[in-house]
Amino acid sequence: MLDGLRELRRCARTGIEILISFDRTERVFSDGMLLLVAELRRLLKYTEGKFKITCTVPLNDKVAQVAKQVGLFEMLGVECAVQPRDNDVVMWRHAYGSGAQGSRFDDVLSDYDGEITPALSSALYRGVSEAMTNVVNHAYVSPRLDGLDMQMKGDWWMFSAEQEGKLSVVFCDLGAGISGTLPGSRPEVWRRIMRWDNRGDARVIEAAVADSVSRTKKGHRGKGLGQIVKVIEAVRGASVAVYSNRGIYRRTAQGEVKVHQMGGSILGTLINWQIPLAGRAE
């Protein structure tokens, strides 16, 4: 997928009309779809209608329903007669904004009132709000290294979806990523990272989370990534994944951590909270 997004940006830079074929797409994941929608909105803004960006209607009915539900066809001006009807599709919700707009939280999670505890809902709200604050304060302080001469100030995208008995809440920005903003926001942490042998983006995320959690325990305000990963702690079977540039940081409710370095970069930051919904897996 990262290769495909890189090709989309190359076409946009060179003025080549774009047709995205979904003919062989058989399954959609919330984090991948969110990243695609965010990238396409950025490209539409960049091209200013100078050439066409469009797509085929997926042959797979489920995929077509999801694309319609999240507004992909409307965004690209594509006619599609398919209407979302399946239970695991009509619950998809999406929001797009700029700046810290906590009120948009209800746009993607109001349908789950009563299915997640008030404490979890409150924790998710704090996590999403902190992610929005990070976007406003840090994400776009440096240019995005995608070759497009444009700036998106404070823009973020958010999905919620129910997949395989779990609530997936996904939030992303297309900024400089954690490794691109940490030198300015937490210079002492960055200096410590620079002394390591492994300075990959995955280790940078891990260090930023550890520093944020440490500051949280000391009562500091502006808890950042610590607040974001803390959401899952009280829910058995929950997990969170933080993607930033080439790095992936995964953490379970039990505190198990895995980091992974990707071959390509998402050129931004994406957070995916996965929370079991009681009885849904069955």
C-alpha cells in the first residue's frame, strides 16, 4: 500500500491523471482506508482540479459498501449505486477536521453509547483529544517530505469501525511524524536517542512513549503519547498501534510492547486503538 501511495504522489507531482482500480480489492482495514482517504484529500487540494483523480467501483460488494460509507466516491465524484447495508459497514463513521475539535469525537463514537463503559469512553475522548492537540502543536511544524509544495496546518482524519468483534478507532495526520517533531518538542529525549545504535523510527516512538509516561507519573500536564496509549490499560484484550513514518509501536492492555521498522514511510502519524466489544466476536 505504501508503494501505491508513493505512486499516487508521483503522478500528482508530474500532472498525470489518476485512476485507482479496486477491481481486485477483497478486504478493507480501517487504518489502511483512513490513510488512503487522507492522502487523496491532500492530493485533491494539491492539484486544485487541474487533472482528474478517480477510481473504479469495487467488484467486491463489501468493499464497495465501505467506500460508499466513508465518502470515498463522493470525494472523487464517482457514481455508485451500492448502498451500505451490512451491520459491519453501516457502523463505520468518519470525521475530518483541523485543529483541536473535541466535539467531533461524537461524530465517530456516538453509535457505541452503552456498548463501551463510560470510563472507557472518557479515556478514548482524552486520547483522541490529546492526539488532536499534538497535531495542532507539533505535527506540521516541519514540511512533509513527499515532494508536494504545500502545507496542511492542523489537518487530521478519524475513523471508527467495528471489525471482527472489536471497535477500531483510528486517527491520523500527514505531518512530519514523531521523528520529525521530537527534536524541537523534546530536545533532551532526542539527544538521548541520538546516542543509541538503533535510531530507527520505531525506537523513536518507543522512547517518546516512555518519556511521556514518565512525565505523566510526575504529574506533568500535556501528557502526549502517554495519554494516548493509556486508553487501553483497563480493557482486557485491547491494544494500540502507533505508526509514525517508518516505525510501528504496538502495546497491549497487559503492557506487552513490540516495535517494528517498515521498509517505507507513511509520512505522518497514525494511531489505531483496538477495543473488544462484549459478545461481538461470537
